[in-house]
Amino acid sequence: MKTPDQTVSGALAGDAGGGAELASWSWDLKHDCVTADAAMARLFDLSPELGGQSPVSAYYARLHPDDAIGHAADIRRAIDSGEPYASTLRVRGADGQYQQVLARGEVLYDSFGEPERLRGVMLDVTGGLAARAELRDSEERYRTLFEAIDEGVCIIEMLYDDDGQPYDYRFLEMNSAFAKHTGLVGAIGKTARELVPDFERHWLDIYGRVAATGESIRFVNGDAAMNRWFDVYATRVGAAGSHKVALLFTDVTERKRAETQAQRLAADLTAADRRKTEFLATLAHELRNPLAPLRSGLQVLRLSSGDPDATARVLDVMERQLGHMVELVDDLLDIARITRGQVAIKQAQVDLKTVLDAAIDTSLPMIEEHHHRLVVQVAGEALPLFADATRVTQVVSNLLNNAAKYTPRGGTITLAARRDGADAVVSVADTGIGIAADSLQEVFGLFNQVGTDRNRAQGGLGIGLSLVRSLVELHGGSVVADSAGVGEGSVFTVRLPLDAAAAAQTVLAAAAPAAPMHAVRVLVVDDNRDAADTLAALLELLGHSAQVANDGRAALDAVLDFRPQVVFLDIGMPGMNGYDVAQVIRNDRRLDQPLLVALTGWGGESDRQRTRDAGFDLHLTKPVDLDAIEKMLSSV
């Protein structure tokens, strides 16, 4: 059985957590004498002699003043109530610093019920309290850091089967960032397979190896089940044999996407640069092709001026090659305008059959040159469009020309048109070299000439199909390519919306008889003397009266003297340019105002607007077609 002293001592030791030195004392209330052990003397910094027999005031002198008053009150209450008391005191040690002390005591009474003696124990808990405070601070710092960082942090416990192989892991602890990055909310206590049933085996292999070896690892890996990428640092928690692994997760999905996009962009830029280089080489090649016969033709004309047949043959060749150069330049300008968003299609009601006839007329010479057979299959019903007839003709003609170029001699080209719901469907099929399946989407790319056989020997700049797609899309339509493979021919299909408001009837274009030609006074103004003299000579051959001026001042003098009815005026002249000359002419009241025709290599809508603002009546782009000149002069 425990004595009362043992009971008090045991309770105090239990509160202190064990391991500390207990000091015991007894105070004779009647004689004011405190009897204490050596531990008590050391605690209060008293000599063993004083500590053994001293008045209570020797002990109170060592207490913090604030605690001495409270301790005296605790003892008074214990005497009055007969209950044990407990206090927390601050005792000044030998170094002058106060120590935290726990005190417990009880009152003993004599046979008459009077308080006779007070006994108790004291325990220095300064070290234990400091350690607990430090532990609390450490835990608080850890928790604050754990929750504050952006990276996801979690502690997992590896789970093993009977063969010692990891088959799952359980989440023991995680911060809010981990839940945010992974989307695994409320995961503590659950296993990975519970949360993500189809989660990948390689995570188990990696974490199991970390737990087994204790070797930390850092890696970047993708999780297909979560569609995310993570930068992961894994390290074992505890000594060898521990199954716990700490994971530091950073979601790098956006970074990986940016890297992938940058790589794709770099690849696209490299491909674009390669295509540009190939295009420039092709352009040089394509321009040299017509220039060679043009130069040779000039030499033939110079040497055989008296041979009409030779002259006629050479002129046919030169005209054909010049037309080829004009087509190349026109395609380049169209692509440039579309790229800059400067193409405005001029839509009107038009019958698709009329457009197809115009496209056939344009492409037939090339088809016949290659000895192809053209099959036309057009539905009997009307196919009205609200479209730019010139641009749709250009689309179909480009597809026919493409088929003619890439079909071996003597092949078959089929042009078909039909109604499909609210769309008109135009297809151009050939028996040519075909297109590989993986290249079908590339054929519409700018400067692309797909396939090993679609090389420079076939001609062209690789912009025709890109132009086709752009023009079709400007009309709200679509174009697709199809082929059974290399050597199996190809089919290009264009869908264009039908004009729902148009009447379902065939639009017949009746050509008006040409007006009889009459002589017109024409002034040609161009600082390029060869160009001016050639155009003037051509006009003279057509029966008109023509004069030439090679700069702005000479042009103004000629207007006053020659009184031309029409002035072909170059824009880009040094000194007074075409705009300046036009404004002077328009402001001169002495003149019967002539028809002013701008001649320029610039044909954009902004260029045409500028010539209108300067007072020009018409805008023609170089080189000017003879038919256009004759048609214009016949209306003067």
C-alpha cells in the first residue's frame, strides 16, 4: 500500500512524464520549520544545512514575487478545505534564472483537528516544458510549410503481396496542393487503386524501388489515366525496412504542352523555311522556262525578218510563254492578297454551268497538249450560285490544269457537277500519279508539291491548290482531296452553297456583237521606253493614232498638243508620278477631259481605290491583255 507521500509524488511524477528529480519537503506549521531533502536544497539553491532545517521564508525568498502571493493563497485554501493543492511556481536558481516548478502538497492535522504540518513534493519541469514547446513549434512550422508550398506533398505506405511485390500504396498524409494538382480529394487512408482503378504499374515499380533501396529519385512522367504530366521527387521516410515514401509532386502539364507546342512550332518553321527555299528555287526555274523561248524568239525575229511563217510560229510561242509568265505572277499576287486578307470576292447570281464552260475553255489547251480525254458530266438541272464567277472559274481551271500536269500522257480527266442538298458539288478526277494517303492533307499547303513524282519537272510553284482552297473557303465552301494511293489517280471535290433565292433555271449568256472599231487618239505614258513604244506600235496596228511620252512633264505637254481621247498612264515614274500627272490633267479646265487609264503592276483593292481618288477612270494591271484594250477603246 502506498503512503500519502508516495501518492502525491507519484501523481506529480506522472504529470511530469517521468525522468525528472523529485524534491520532498515537510513544513512544521507550529514551529515554522521546513525539513527538506538534498534535491529540495539544490532546487532552491540552499546549502544542505539550511535546506535541512529552515523557516519557510527562506524558500519564499526564492520564489518569483508574483508566484509567492498565489502560492500562499493556495496553501490557505488547502488548510481551510483539507484538500491537496497544486501550484506552478517559478523558482530562482543559482544563475539567477527562474525555473518552472510543479508543486503538490497536503495538510496533516493533529488529534484535535488543528493543522499541524504541511508536506509535499516539487519537480523542476523547465527542460520538459521547453522540449514540448520546441516540439509544438517544430510541428507547427512543418504543418505551415507543408500546406503553404505550391508543390504537392504526400506520404504513402507501400503495400506488398505475399511474394513481397508491391501491388498498391495507401495515402497517409497529403497537403492541399497535392489534391489540387492530382484531383485526388479525400485520399487520406485510401489506396491508389481505390482512387484510380486503371492507374499505371510503373508508379508502383518506381516507389517500391525507392522504399527498398532508400535511394531517392527525381523524374518527369505522364499519367495517362489523369491526362497530366508530373515532375516527381521520391524519397524513403525512415530507416531500412520502412515502407513509407515521401513524394514531392509538381504539375508540369502546361510546361510539357508548351514544350510540345514549341517543338511543333520549330518543326513547322523549319518545314516552312525548307518550303520557302524550294519555292524560290522553283520560282527561278519556272521564270527561266518562258524567258528562254522569249529570248530565242527575239533572236529569230531579228534574223528572219523576211520569213512570215517563221515570224508567225515564233510569235505564237512567245505569246504562249508570256501567258504562262502572267499566270505565274497572277497566282503569286492572288496568294499574297489572300494572305493579307485583301481579296474581296465580287458575288453575283451566276450559273455553275457557265462557270464550268469558262474553266474548260481556259484549261483545254493544256489538256489537249497532253493528249488527255476530257469527260464532262454535268447534271441537267440548274445549279445557280451566288458567287464571284471569275474566282470560281479560277478554282475549276486550276484543278483541271493540275489533273492535266500530273496525269501521264493520254489519260482521262472527268469533270462532274451535281446538286447535293443545298450544295453544288464539283469534282475533278484523273487517272494520274495519285497521292499517298499520308500526303492527302498536305496537298493544300502553300508551296507544297506532294509526292516524289510531283517534282519541278511537272512545272508550277506549288501554290495552285492552296489558292483553290482559299478561294473556295472565301465562298463558304470546302474542298477535299482523295486518292486510292500512288499510281491510282486522284479526285478533288469542291462543295459550294447554292443560291437559294435564285430561280431554278439555266442562265444563258448571250454574247453581244462587237461594236465596229473606230480610230481613237491615244497617249501612252511610261518611263520604260520599250514598253511604251511597243504598246504604241500595237495601237497603231489596230488602227488608232498613238503618241508616246516618257515622263510626267512630257506627258502634260503632249496632252495639250495632241488632245488624246485616252491616256495610258504608268504610275511608278520618277519625278512626277502617274498620280501627280492625273491630278494636273483633271484640274486643267482647258482640256476636253480624256479617259485616264492607270497602268501598274499593283492590282490590290487599295491600289485601285487610290487611282480612283487620283482621278483615273480605269485601272489595268501589267501586262495588259490586248482583248481588254480593244474592248475598252471600242467604248470611247
